[in-house]
Amino acid sequence: MENKLYVGSLSYDTTEDSLKEFFSAAGTVSSATIIIDKMSGRSKGFGFVEMSSEDEVQKAIETLNGKELDGRAIVVDKAKPMQKRPFKEFSPRGGYDR
């Protein structure tokens, strides 16, 4: 997890290949993933890039945060562990109960 970056404010036109190519300016990219909405099949506008070393992670943050990719100024930061969200059950009255 220490070599993983969060990348936000992505254009819907950005592909995993173009993301990987963009981040290769900061070093060796192990993987690049764009998060896709299950219902629409469209990008959610963010993704994750895994670099091969901690030094490359820092270089990517310093040099690529705020830079333009596919017409959008992207946000680059260290990825944080996923937070567990409470399960919501569907109510017989309609909608979701909390």
C-alpha cells in the first residue's frame, strides 16, 4: 500500500494505458487502474497508480499533482486504506434503512 497513489479529477476519456504512460515520467509504474461505475460502465473520475518504489511515489506527488492530463488538472496523493462502510438494507416501506 505504501507505493500506491490515489489519482483524482480524471477525465472520462482517460484510459489505464494513458494513465500509466503519464506516470512513467516519475518512474516505473507497476499498475494503473481506473475505477469504473458498475451500473453505467463509465469511469468514476478517479483511479490508482502503483509505483515500484517509495522514492518514485514522492516524485510523482511532487511533479504530477495539479498537472493536466486529458484536459483536466489531476490530484495526486498517497492512497489511503479503504474505509469500511455500513451495510444498508432495503426497507419494505421503500428506500433504504440505516
